[in-house]
Amino acid sequence: MDESSLQLVSEIGRHLAHRTRPNKDFLVKSLGKAANALALIKQSPQPRTAKEVQAAKKQEDALKPLANAVVCGGLLQHADKEVRLLVAMCVTDLFRIMAPVPPFEDKHLRDVFKLIISLFEDLADTASPFFSKRVKVLETMAQLKCCVIMLEIDCIDLVLEMFNIFFSVVRDEHLLISAMTSIMINILNESEEAFQQLLEVILQNLIRQNKDAIFTADKLAASVIKACAQEDELNSLVCGFLTTCIHDRDAMGSELKEYYNEIFSKVFQCAPEMLLDVIPSLIKELSADEVDVRIKAVNLVGMLFALQHHVVQKYHELFVEFLKRFSDKSVDVRISALQCAKAFYLANPYDGTESREIMTSVGDRLLDSDDQVRKQAVLVACDIFSSNLKLVSSKLLSQATERLRDIKITVRKSALQKLIKVYRDYCKKCYEGSMTISDHFEEIPCKIMMLCYDKDCKEFRFQNIEFVLANDLFPEDLSVEERTNHWMHMFSLFSFPHEKALDTILTQKRRFQNEMKSYLAMRKKLKEICPEETQKKIEIMFTKIAAFFPDSHKAEECLHKLNQIKDNSVFKLLEKLLEEQAFTTIGQTMKDKHLVMIGDSNPNYEFLRLLFSKCSSNIFSSEHVKCILDYLSNNENGNKDLEDSSANLLLAIVRNFPSMLKGLEKQFQKLLEQKSPVNDKLIEVIAKAGSHMSFNHSDIYPLLKRICLDGTRRQAKFAGSAIAALSFEQSVFRKLYEELVDSLYSKRNVPTILQSLGFIAQYSVSNFETQVEEITSYICQKIIQMEHLDDGHYATSFHDTSQCSESCRLKIYGLKTLVKISLHCEGSHVKHNINGVLDILSRMLRESDNFISIATGSCESDKAHIRLAAAKAILRLARKWDLHITPDIFRFTILIAKDSSFFVRSTFLSKTQKLLKEHKLPIRFACAFALAVTDGTDDLQYQNYKYMREFIKDYSILARRRQTSAVQGVIIDYPAYILVFLIHVLARNNDFPFEVCQDEKPYADLCSPLFFILQALVDISIVEGAQDIVNDAVLHKLHMLAEIGIFILNEFNHGGISVLQTPGQILLPSSLYRVSLIKNDTSSKCPKSFFDEKFLSRVFHALKESTVPHGYAQKPAKTLPKHGHKGQQDVKKSNVNIYGVLDSASSKPDDLSRREIANAKAVRPNIPSVKRGKCVPSSGSGTVGLHECSMTEKQQKIASKHCEKTIERNMLSSSDSVRFKGSLTESHVPTRKSKRAAACSSENAVTSSKHTVEPSKCRRTKRKDTCGSK
């Protein structure tokens, strides 16, 4: 075969040589035959014998004509691509057959290689029919390694051209990349001088970004680098080049020196082992002065450490320097280091020391001073958590969750998004069974719940957190049972703020759903009701509903658009969602379908999505409730904490959605019969949701009755509420009442019986009223006033455990029952008995010794508890029976704020604050906060200041709302009015100096409560026009206190306080003050000034030092709106902010001298600017009056009417009023009729300006010292 082929090739060569101008067809036909024949000829081995040499000579002679024809006939420069391809195919076969000796002379080799390289350029045309033949030429050249001949003939330019052509035409085909790589490696191995030039071409393409996915120059370059790594010589040459880039970059002439980090990165990705020898040089880069150099070095080292080659262990010094970059002075460097931490951890999750150090560094950056670094640290930490939840560091997780409280909103937002993802991944793992529920992960939703208290960011309001809990917290496909398990565990970690936040979210959801139900019901009745009235009601509803959305303004607009829709399908869907209590229902599916039908391109899509979500039971449902009941019924593990939290969660749900228990009555009753440790809470659940449950009364009542008779007080409390909630007939209450009374008389389980009687008084008044006097008398005589009761247990330490003896405790229980009877029962018997109850309470406050037994062994503890119980009882009774509380009882009550027992003080103040906040207590009891200002305990003192600030803020806002153009000047509603009661209490202080002295210490101690509250700024000078009705001997003390108070106000305002916007008449309680009987006309002498300014200044500074706590006085008090500007304060802030605000003042400051106290004019009350046009300014001067207006809420006028006869018979209460006009120059004695009228109507508290006259303007003259004995 070879001989015939050689003969054919030889003939074709001669034919080509004889044709001077052959045409294309002839060339194609001849060269094609030659190429086919050459392909059949095998490469001859090296000749060793004479015969082999002769055969080789014969073969050479046969091929020579064709070789000469190719180089001499101009075929190498032929223009036709097909001819050139066939010539190249013949040339490559000639190289193959004649190897290792080139078939051409050196002078022709350059043209030969130019032909072949031009053929490589055509490899870009992959669609060409000649593509496969061109690839074959490439493969043959790679196999023969003949391209290195170009280096021998000094054709470096052709080599560079070929390299560039390879990178420009390469495609993502293995054959091309493999053949090209082979050719390039062969050349690199043989090159010396040209190596760097060729390497730069490769590296340039390695870092080149190819946007066109077809071209794969970087892959070819990576393939070459990988091959170089396998060659020791090439590997060392490449490493030398990279090392020069680091150490002597400026001396390099290559343009690549600016991209050495990118080169390192790419080389690392394709041949990481090639850089191992370069790593030590990177330490210099990590500590370079240039920030950008350090950033690039950090990124490079970070990638190296992510190698699976134990780089960290081999180069510890480099790792130490890398760790230092986490605390680099540059923010960008620290962020870069954090970004590398994730890759490092993923590559080395089990490498103990280094991984722990990296995690520690990430944790430290969570507390970085820069918010961008903290944000990046959160992202990295969460990515690390998600990579392997089982290996999560609990410390790092805790640090990451703390970023939900970060000072920067951007950090909090990022932390929320990432931590939610972590928690969702954790829930999936728990569902799959690869993880168990962990407290560390359950802390995440706990911290998310606390975002509700973030006032800086609207995205964290309760409305938004509701959607987080409903839609984002759990994976969509997570079952209700699994969700409930997580809820129960996280609820076991809840503290009071968490529970309050969740309750607020559920409460808002319930209120929203109720409003939506009302709207949908009204919408159905549009035709039946007047359109105008309906439209107004709907607008009001929309305003309320919109308030539950994150963007209330936009929501209200969308609601109006929704109201115009004629298609009822949306409204039917809303009704369906509101009716359903289940988590997965047809309604939910309808919701999803409806949203798909609307499409997310619809402008109202997002609003409807939120609307459907809020109407759905997507946080808790009846299925959640069932899961909780299942768990409580089958709790075999006996996890008490989880059992308690599950019951608490159940209570939290049904408190807002009681109907979710509907249909679960049998399961609930069965659980209740098991006598579970959480039975108390289950009974409380019935109390909350009983009206929505369908129990068989005959089945449930015996259990509740038994609890009322034999259970604990706590159980009886909720059992009674449960009976009321289940709507039993009155006959049931009557029989139960009779049994309770029998048990009380037989002294069986008296504490519980007293509790149950209290509930009967609250829920079934008709059964109680007939025997009110008998029960009250029994409790007073047989329980409260008995000196000794049989004790089964005595407390040993009041201070440690805040406990008292059984005897004392029983008296307190009896007292609580009396209070409930007095509050809830009506009729003459109750009115008749209230004075007796108050008398007992008064004696308890003053003479607690008479109500305890010395034999108990807990004397001081019992006395303290008796005082506290009596004070708390008066606080509760004050809401209804304030008219019966005498000044002495009031004084003894609020003095509990200065009790010797810390427990008593703190509990009393807390109770006072709670009742005031709920508006269930007359405002005068806020004096207790001022009296407690001298408490030596920092925590209690701080809390007390907080109580007073909240009281002033809330009640000032409420008082301004009550002001109308018809009722001007009702200052008794303002918190500043408590000063008239405070001064009255202070004037009866046993430590008040007998005579006026120049020692400021007694006055500073005495006036500290006054100093504390004076920023409420009521005109203290009003008391100088009145006398004390209780004791004339303390009149001068009132004047002295008023004088000190005015001086303090002047000092607060730098020597001049603003003219008060007090009403035309300031009313004083007639139970404390009366009109002065001394004529104050122009001929009379004005009272003298008791103190000089120097002495008052010393008192003021002593008060500042002794009263204002360190670190608190500088806190601004932002509570009241400014006069004439909504949302701002009424007066300028004084230089000393004393935990409250000035209640009302005019915008025009005016100095109020101590000598002008009696002559200060009163101006209009502080009326909001929008109503100012309706107010008629008073032309008269200010007047002082004594009022009979109830100090409680205005809504309690009914209680005042019931008490009129009692008041007439007995006394002038703290709320009786007597008015007088003018400048107190005439005595005005009111009639009893006028007093009753004033008690029932606040209109009588206002005196018309025409009845007032200008007060006499005379200077105060000195008068003799009138200080008497105490």
C-alpha cells in the first residue's frame, strides 16, 4: 500500500511541477488525491540497517516532488481557502512521515508555518464544512510537536501570532482546547528568551472577562496554567514571575503588574498548588500602607485559605496577619476580611483552632464601630449558620441576634432578613428530623418580637411584625403541628415584654377583623340606610381600618377604591376568610387564586395581599389550638416548663380569639378532668372563652363549683369568671351564694370562700344585695378586727420573701372582699357601710399594731402588709367613693409612699401608677410620687420619676381634649392641680419648723416633694387667698410653702416664669381650704414675705443637690404640646428638667416676684389654637374658688348623685367646692344647695368674668411672725 501511495504522490508532485498556471479544479483534485495517499503512508522508524536506509532514501525521493511543488509552485500563498486547506493537510502529513527531519528547507519553513497558522485562524468558523479537516490539521501539529521549529528558526513573531489566534478562535470544545494546550506547552518548554512574552499572552487571557459565552479564552489559558503546574520547570518560571509582581512590581515593564492580584486569583482557581511557594510573600502585601493593596491581598489570602490543602496549618504566620485585618483601621479592609470568613469556614468547618479564631473575629465585628462592618458581619455570620446549622456557635448566634437591637436601622433590617432565613432553614431541619428544637434558635423570633418597641423605624411597627410572623417566619409548607411546636418552645422563652408584644399584635388583628366585619355588614345594608349617614360611617371605619396597615394613608385610599368595586367576589372572599378559624381551608386557596387572577402588576395587588392576610387566621388558628390541647393531653415527658408555656400560649390565643376553641369542648373538658398541673390556666381559658364554648352545664358546673368551694384562691377567681362567662342562670348563682355563706360561717377554706364571694358580688349583684350588711359586718368583726386567728403557717422573713402570717393574710383577703362588695354592689346598705369600711382602713393605716397578733412571730412583716393592703384598698375605692375619703385618710394613704418597708413603698407606688394609667384613680393620689422622691433606693427613685413623667404627659393630653369653648378653665383636670393637695399634706408634716429659721436644711428636706413636682407649674399663690379648713394653725405654713414654690419656679426659668394661662377661677377643694375671713381691701395690710432671697437661694441649691438624682436631671422631658403649636411643649424648657413638664403657661414670659404672689392675674386657660377663635377672653382678674367637682373622671357623675345625701349629712369631702369672687375681699359662704349643684356639674366650677373684680394691687408689707405650734 505504501509503495503505491508513494508512487501516486510522486506522480502528483511531478504533474503539479509541470503545470505553470493550474486552475482550482485541477489543484483541488490533485491535492485531494495526494492528501488521501499521504494519509495512508505510515511514519518510517529510524533506519538502522542498510536496507532501511535505502528504503528511507526511496521514500524521500518519492515525496520530494510534492514538497518542491508546494513550496516552489506558489501553493503556500494560494488565495483559495479550500486549496490552502489541502496544501496544509499535505504539509502536515509530510511533517509526520518525514519526522524528525523537516520535509522542507529552512528558508521555506516560515512560509509553511504562516500557511498553517492562517489555517488555524479559520477555526473560528465552526459551521464551515472544512471545520473537521482543520481540526485534524491542528491535532496533527500537536502530536508532531513540530511548532517548536518556529523557535529554532527565530520565528517568535509567528509563535506570538499563533498564541493570540488560539485565544481568539478557541471554542468550548475539548478537542480544540486539548490540542492548543499541547502546542503551547511544547513551545513554552522550549522557549527561553520568549517565555515571559508568551506567558504574558496567556495571563492576559486568563484574567480577561469574556462576555460572550461562546469564546473560552480564559478556559484555554487556565488549561495551559494547569499543564504548566505539572511541569517543574514551567512551574518555577511562573512562580518567579508572580513573586516579581509582589516584590519588584515597579521594576517590571509588563502591563500585567497592575493586575497581579487578579492573576493570583485566577491562577489559584485553576492551579492552586502553583502558588504555595508564593504564599510567604503575601505577608508583605497584607501589611502594606496602601488600603487597596491590603484589600487585594486579603481577598487573595482568603481564597488561599479556602483551599483544601491545609494552607492555614502550613503558613501560620500568614494566618495571624490575616486575622489582624479583621481589626484593620480601614473599614473596607475589615469588610473584605469578613467576606473571606465564610469561604474559610466552609473549607475548614472541622479545623478547631483556626475556625474558632475566625468565628471570634466575626463576632468581634458584630460590635464594630462602623455600621457597614456590623451589617456585613451579620450577613457573614448568618451565611455561616445556614451552611451547617448543626455546628452553629451558640455564642455567635446570640451575638448576631443582638444586632436586631442595633442603633442603625439598616443593620436591624439586614439582621431581620438574614435571621429569618436562618430560622426557616432551622425549622426545615427540625421537620426533616436532622435537628431537634433548640433554645438558641428559638431566641431569634423572641428578639424579632422585641422590634415592635422600635419607635425609629416604621417597618418594625406592630403592623409589620404581624406579617413577619404570619408569612415570613416559617416555611410555607411547614405543617401546623410543627409550627405549633416551635411556638410552644419559643413561648417558654418569652418574658413580659415578649408576651405584651404578641398580645398587642393579636389584639390589633382582632380589632381589625371586627372592624372589617362591621364594614361588610354595613355594606350589605347600603340600600336600607340613608346613603349620606352610611358614607360618613364608612369613612370613619376606613380611617380605623387603615390605621392597622403599615401605610395608613395609602391603605385608606385603597379602601375607598375597594368600596367602589361592584364585583362581590372580593367581599365574599373577605367574609369567608373572616369566618374561617382554620389555618388551611378552601378560603386560603381562594385567596391565592384570587391574587393570581388579579396579577402582581395590578396597582392594588400589594394592598389586597395584605388585606387578605390580615383577614386570615394565619398566625394562629383553631388547628393551632387543637395541637396545643393534644400536647397537653399527651405530655408523657412531663416537661413542666413546656407544659406551662403551652398553657400560657393557649391563653394568649383565646384571649383575643375565643371562638377558636369552638368545637373542641369535649377534648378541653377531658383535659380538665385529668387534674393537670395547668388546670388553673385551663380554667382561666374558660373564663376568657366561655361565651364561645358549648359546654353541657351539668357536666362542667360541678367542677367549677367544687373549685369555688375547695380550690385555691387563684382557681376560685377564674372559676367564678368561668361561671359568669358560661351564662348560668341566676338560680345557680343563688344556690352557690348560699353554699358560700354557709362555708364562711363554718370557717371552711375561708380564703377561697372570700374570693368566691367577691366574684358573686361582681357578677351577680342581685343575689348579694339582700345580705350585704350581714356579710360586711361578719367580715369586719370576725376576720379583719379579730386580734388572733388560728395560723397554720407563719412567715419567717418579710424582707426576703415578702410574706406574712396566715392570720394577716386572711385579714387582707377579707379586706379585698369588702372592696369588691363596695365597688360592685349598690343600694343604701352599701352607702351606709362605706364610711365604716373607710374608718377601718384609716385605723389600719395609722394603728396597724391593733390588727395583728404578737404571737405570730412576724410582727413587723404583718404590720407592713396590713398598711399596704389598707392603702391599696383605698386606692381602689377612690374611683367610686372618693367623696367619702377624708383629708386625713387621703394623707395617711399617700404617706405610704414613704413607708419604712421598701416592699410596701414600691408595691404601693406601682399600684398607684397602674390605676392612674388606667384612669381608675383621682389625680390627687399622684402626690404619692412626689412624696417618694426622697427614697434612698436609686432604682425605686428612678422608677418614681418615670411614673410622674408619664402621669403628667397622659393627663395633660387628656385635660386638653376635655377643654371646649363651653367649659373653659377646668384646671382641676390638669395634673398640675395635685399641688394644692401636696401643699396641704406638706403643711402637716411633723418636721415643719416651729418658727421661721435661717437654716435651709429643714426647708430643703421638707420641700423636696414640692421641688420635684413644681415643673408642673400651677399657680401656688392661690393658697394665699384661702385659709386651711382643717387647722388654722397651719395657715402660715401654707404661705411659706407657696413662697418657696414661687421662688423655685423663678429659678427654673432663670428669674422669670411665664404668666400662667390659668382659668378665670382656680378652684380649691373645700375639704382642705376655705375662704379667708379677713377683709383684703385697700386699707388692709398685705402679708409679709417670710424669707429673703439669699435664704431661698440656699434652699433651692440644697434641693437641687438632695433631690435630683445623678444622671437623670439632664434628660429632656418631651410631653406637652407648645402653646399654639400642636405637638410642642406649652412653655420653654427650663434649665433644670425635673422629670415632668409645665402644664400650661402663656407664651409671654413675665417675672413673678415673690412680693407679687397675691396680686398675680390669671389669664385664659390653654385652649388649642384651632378652637381659640371660639373662646371669649375674660376681662376680669383671676379668682380663687373652692370646688365640689369630682376629682375622678367626668363620667362618674352618677356616683356623685348617689352620694349627695350622705355628703349633706356628714361632711365636706375633698371634692366639695365653694366659690367666691373678686380679690377675696369679701367672705362668701355658700349654701348647701349650691354645693350639691357644683358636685354634679362641672359648669358650676366656672365663674363668669362679669362676676370677678380686679384684685387690689398693694405691696406686701411685713407682718409679725405668726408661726404657731404644730
